[in-house]
Amino acid sequence: MNTLWIKQRLKIVGATQEQLAQAVGRDRAVISRILQGKQPLRLDWVDAFAKVLQISADELLRQSGLPTGGPGREHNPPRPRIIVGISGATGVIYGIRLLEILRDLGVETHLVISRPGVMTIAEETDFSVAEITARADRHYRIGDIAAPIASGSYRTMGMIVAPCSVRTMAEIATGATSNLLTRAADVVLKERRKLVLMVRETPLHTGHLRTMTQLSEMGAIIAPPMPAFYTRPASLADMVEHNLGRVLDLFDLEVPALQRWGE
Ligand SMILES: Cc1cc2nc3c(=O)[nH]c(=O)nc-3n(C[C@H](O)[C@H](O)[C@H](O)COP(=O)(O)O)c2cc1C
């Protein structure tokens, strides 16, 4: 994307990055990342950007090198989609923060929370369920097995269960799924898409370990939320951020602030 053109246009019309941020309801840091080429411009933000830059949306698409199209924006490719599952293991903050990061990366999120997940949210955080579902593009009831994500014909990049309880993990491993979260995970596996399970339990018995091996053999990625200390985390938030950044690496999604060894 030709971000230089957008920067020059900002100067010409005397507008600021702050105005772009306000137009799309995001922080200036997000705009800065887009203009540095570190993050793609969300296609549903094109109209708001075009207004600030005082040009048509098609002109913006043309000048910035994004594909243009006819009326009704048929040219817009669908945004990448990721399903986020929050189950009843401790560490629901992983799922909540994941939704926020994916939103900033322009990924469409589809959220499903198990009933014990709702309980752990209440135990561990001050968020209401509504505040969490508001962070997702779409959310579904745990019993809604007719939801789009229950079908392989609904295309997604895959699914992240954050955190993943042992019960949910075991159910996914058997294929005998009893709710939308595990059904969606089963679909992701059968379609050979990416399934990442942030399994949280300790200590683990041999049955847990065998189930993990079985899932890994089936194509799932077992990614327990284990902190890295080489980044010298100053807070729990730092640890959560690093863990999630490494999980999103698996989807080739770049979290700009991720501290990497050797860089
Ligand atoms: C506060 C709290 C923390 C829990 N932590 C864990 C955990 O870390 N790992 C786990 O496997 N289960 C944990 N559980 C138990 C699960 O919630 C329970 O097994 C539940 O049946 C899982 O259902 P789900 O997989 O449908 O979410 C926890 C329960 C509560 C209330």
C-alpha cells in the first residue's frame, strides 16, 4: 500500500493522524502503524479516511494501491475471520485481550463463550459479558449449533480457544461435540484450518498429555499460556500481550509491539 501518498495528502489538506483516528474511533497509534505500513488499512475504514483526506473512496483506493471496484464495493475482499472461543479455564483475560488485538489488526472476530467461561469471567474480571461480546464483530450463544461457524462452508482463517479448559480440549479431541465452541473447533480441524488451543491446567496427568498428543496429531496446535521471562515483563498485561503475540505469529499476524528475541 502506498502510505506515502496518504501522508502527503494529509499535509495538503491540513489534516492530522489524530483526525483519521477519530474518524474510525481508534487510537492514533493504530493510524501510525497503518501509515508505517505495519498494518493494513481496513477496507471498511476507506470511506472515513477518504472523508478526512477530502477525496472519493475510489480515489483513495487507487492512489494507495488498493484494489478498486464498482458500485457497492464489490471489489472489497472479505476481511479475514478468526473464531475466538473462551472456555472455563482460568485466564479469560487472554480471550478478552485477543479480541481487542484482532480488532486493531482488522481481523473480523466471531466469539463464543462457554457457560463456565461466563463464570470465570465474573470470578476473574470486572467485565460484563456484554462488554466482552461488544469487542467481537459477531458473537453466538453456546447452544447455537446452527450458527455460521458451525459449518465448514463458512470460511475462516481458523480458531483460537483462549483459554482452553481440559474439558473443552477433551471434547474437541473426541469429535463428540456438545456445544458451538467445540463444534466450531471440530469444523476448523476437519477443514484443515488452524486450530490453536491455549490449554490451561496444571499439573497434567497422563490422560491430559495423551489428549494433547492426539490433538497435535490431528493438526491442532497446543499453545499453553506460558510466560516468557526473557522479555523482562513488568506486569501481567505484558505477559498476556507476549503470549498472544506469539499465538498470532501462528496466523502470520504481526502484533507491532511484540518483543522478539534477537531483535
Ligand atoms: C475460577 C475457575 C477456574 C478454573 N480453572 C480451570 C483451569 O485452569 N483449567 C481447567 O481445565 N478447568 C478449570 N476450571 C474448571 C472448568 O471451568 C470446568 O471443568 C468446566 O466444566 C469447563 O467447561 P467448558 O470447557 O465448557 O468451559 C475452572 C473453574 C473455575 C470456576
